[in-house]
Amino acid sequence: MKKVVLGMSGGVDSSVAAALLVEQGYEVHGVTLQTWEPEQDETVSKKWQERGCCKVGIARYVAEQLNIPHRVIDIREQFRTQVVQDFIEAYLSGQTPNPCVRCNERVKFGSLVGLAAEVGADHVATGHYVRVLRDAAGRWQMHKGADPMKDQSYFLYRLNRAWLPKVLFPVGALCKEQVWKRAEEIGLPADEIKESQEICFVTKGDYRSFLTEHAPEAERPGSFVSGDGVFLGSHRGAAFYTLGQRRGLGIASDQRLYVTRIDAPTNTIVLGNDADLFEKSCLVQEVNLLGLDALDAPVRAEVKVLYASPPVPAMVSPDSDGRLHLEFDVPQRAVSPGQSAVLYQDDMVVGGGIIVCK
């Protein structure tokens, strides 16, 4: 019987993953990684447990139902320094971060792999919708989840390639409807495990409220300007705006204005029209390759520049300093520094990196 350390968030996907692993004969050890803390403040608009992916009580209940051991590991300090602080610093530098990508890369999977080594487990597992398959040459590759509406490979492209032979994704080959059916069979309280697409630690309004509380230096009035530098008005601080934003600018104009560029060093926000948001190319740094040993010549790939956007064809070329240059077949709207560009060939994850300003 092979031993597996399973990350149990208390959500439907990891709960069903636990049931499947037990059925398949694994010795399952459930682990809930506590990344944030419950709030006591009555002004919180939505509780952390409702927004986040760490419902300890439900995870413990599922473990009891399946008769598997379960424990909670406190990684709040690591999460705060490696995810939350990165989130704050990205906004302060004019970027739009994706904390889930960083959490999977820096915190969750590393913690699970470390725990597996401690207990002598053969594998780690989670409830993500991705698949790990071997190619004809015997190499392990990450592929999109079978359900195109739930595929989560965008959030996992930064995993260490050496981990792939040891990582199991039991629900990756299932559709969401199949997962819900299995959840009912094992008696999960469906009304308590509604999914959340929100940032787990941003519990008061949106990210701007979080910055106001945790990074008061973000409140730094600056200028809105047009593309040719004409002053259009004042703003509260560059960190409070994102590329493509139209609402909440407080600028009177006879045409729709959008944030087309954020210059954090000068605390300047450039406004323009929608056409100004389209880019033919972008640069990517912090490159992580999963499907190729190296990328030393241009290749064709499909690229997702946002989780919610469809993949689009592009030419991917290596740069001399280790970055990638992406040339899109069709210009893309609001390609935002700080977000990830993830590369695919068919449904295989080639790799990706963090978008930077050109």
C-alpha cells in the first residue's frame, strides 16, 4: 500500500480526491494547511472561512467519514511573507499579481512535499483539475484538466518539474458534475462547501481595502494624464488601479476612459481609449518550463495571459537574459504586468512566466 499526503482544503474537490485515493488502495494522510486566520472583527464583510480554501472543520469531517488520519499544519507565517507580502509589493510597484499562482509555487506544494518526506510518503495529492501523464519517451508532463471549464493548470505552471512523478491529481480526469455526484455519495454537506473564486485573505471589500489597512503607504495622491501627458485629474495612489479599469476613476469626460498604463515610480496613471489597451507582444520573466528541457529557439504555442481568458496562438522566442518574448497572432487586450503568461501545446503545459513591462 503506497502512502500519500493529501492536501485537504475542506472543499468538494479535495474531499472527493480523498475518497478516490482510499478506493484506489492508498494509505491516505490528510493535511490541511492553515494559511490565514479567522477574523474577530465584526466589520468583516465576508468571513475568511467562506472566501478561502481552508475549511478545517469540513476537512476533518471528511477524514473521519473515510477513516483516514488528518492534521492541521500552521503555515501562516510562511504564507504571509511569501504570498501576502508579494501581493502588496506587486501592487505598490504597479503590477497586478496573482496570489494563487504564488501560493501554489511557494507555499502549498512545497509544504506538502516536505511533509511527505517527513512521513515517508510516496506521493502528494491535491484536488486540482489537472493531469500528470507520461509521454512516449517516459517523461512526466502536466496537462490540462479533462473539464475545460474547471482546468486549473494556469495556477500550477510554476511547480517544480522534479515533483511531477510524485504528484497525484485524482479529480483531474473528471468533470465537475462527476465530482459533485461523488460528493453526494460520501455525504458531503453541499450547502457548506460552495466554491469561492475570491482571494482568501482579502476579507473587507476588495483588494483596495486590504492595501489601505496593510500598506497605508499606498495612499499617495498622483496624477491622471492623457497619452500625450496632459493632466486630467488626481488619483489616490497608483496601487489602487489596474490596467483596463474604467469605473471608479472620478474623471469627467465625453468619452470612455480606461487605465492604459501605470507608472509606479512617478505615481502617474495614463488614461486612454479601449484601442490603446491592445498589445501585439509582451515580455515574460521568471520563466518555469514543465514540458520542455530548454527553450533555446522560437516555438509556436498557445498562450493564456489571464486565467479567465482563452488561450491564443503566439510565437515564443527566448531572450538573451532568460526572458521570453511573446508575439501574439492577434493583439491582446490589457496584458497586465504581474499576471502570468502560461504556454500550451495542445493540452500540455509547456511552462510560463510573469509578464513584465516592455
